[in-house]
Amino acid sequence: MNTDQRSNIIAKFTDIINEDRIALLKETLLQRTRYLTVVLDDIYLPQNASAIIRTSECLGIQSLHSIQERNKHKINRDVVNGAAKWIDLECYSESTGRKACLENLKLQNYKIVAMTLSKDCIPLEELPVDEKLALCFGCEETGLSNEIEDKADYKVQIPLHGFTQSYNVSVSAGICLYYLSNKIKDTEQDWQLNQEEKENLLIDWLSKSTPTGSSLLEKYKEDSE
């Protein structure tokens, strides 16, 4: 869709959707980012994956990636609390899914960040935020795959000061994403979505804000051609 087509579709939706709802969608768009993304590497507990999705959405992270070579991802609706509806979740379930995910991220100029307990890690506070980051979190029992660790641009851990040797994966993700989201926003990096991304996402959200949104969207697209 070109700019005029997107504008026409947005205008038609705004005629039928509550003004307060539209204002909320537009306000939320301003905090959305793809500068920071998340990779779930064969996480097998639905409540953990769902908690990470929910936290990511709350912090304005728009895109997530789920590698499911061994463990198929199932959303726990009680935990995710509707967050999956508003984000983009790309799944890689084939036997070469991990390789495909890493290649996809590299094509989008992401630096791969392996969240691990390896000895050559740097602490979270030392991770630079001058380039796009893809934070990779691994399986609860075995951690990140060797493939991701070997190809990572950074190996990072959250410093531990207790007797327990690791955080729960969803807690680890929450700490990292909150810290890095705020750190990025305090810099001069262009972390927000561009205008075209905002318009496309607004159209998607508008269509999800009314029961007949999907059929209306198809009609509006046809009318705008």
C-alpha cells in the first residue's frame, strides 16, 4: 500500500471506532520499537514464553522471534493476557529454524546478544546500545544453543549476588528488557518506528479493535486500489 491508500484506510476506520480508542492506539504507537527484539530459543514452558511476550508488549517491543526446533510454542492465555494480539511473533519450526532466524536478524542489521552464563560474558550494564539488538534467551534446562552462542556478537549476563546461580528465564528477560529499553530511550538512537511502519501497524490495530475488522480491512483495501 502507498501513503494515500494507508491514509484512506485509516480514515475509514476512524469513522467507526471510538475516539478514545483511536487516541490510545496512536499514543501506544509512539512508544513502539523494533530497535530491540527478543529471540526465544526452544523455550518449553508455556508460562515462561508467554510471560516474556507479555513483558515485551508492555515495554513497547513490537517484534519477537520464536525458535521451535524441539519445543513447539504454546501461548498460555492466562499469562499472556492478550499481549500476543498486539505484537509480531515470527516462528521458526523447521529443522533449520535456528539458522534461518539468525540469518533473518542479520539481514535486518541486528547484533546478536546471547544471554548466557559463559565465563567470557560481559555484564548487562556494559552492553552497548548504539546498534539494534536481538536478545536471545534459551531453554530452561539447557540454556541457549551452542549455535547461537557461537554466532553471537555479545555474550551477556545479569550479575548475580546470591547463592542461586541463575534467574528464571522470564525474570531475566524482564530485567534485561526494562533496563535496555530505558537505556536506549536515553540515547539519541532512532529507536521509534518510521512513519510507514506506524501507519501499517495502526491499520492492523484498528482492524483488531472492531469485531468485523478483518472483513472491513479487505473491503477498504479493495476500495483504495
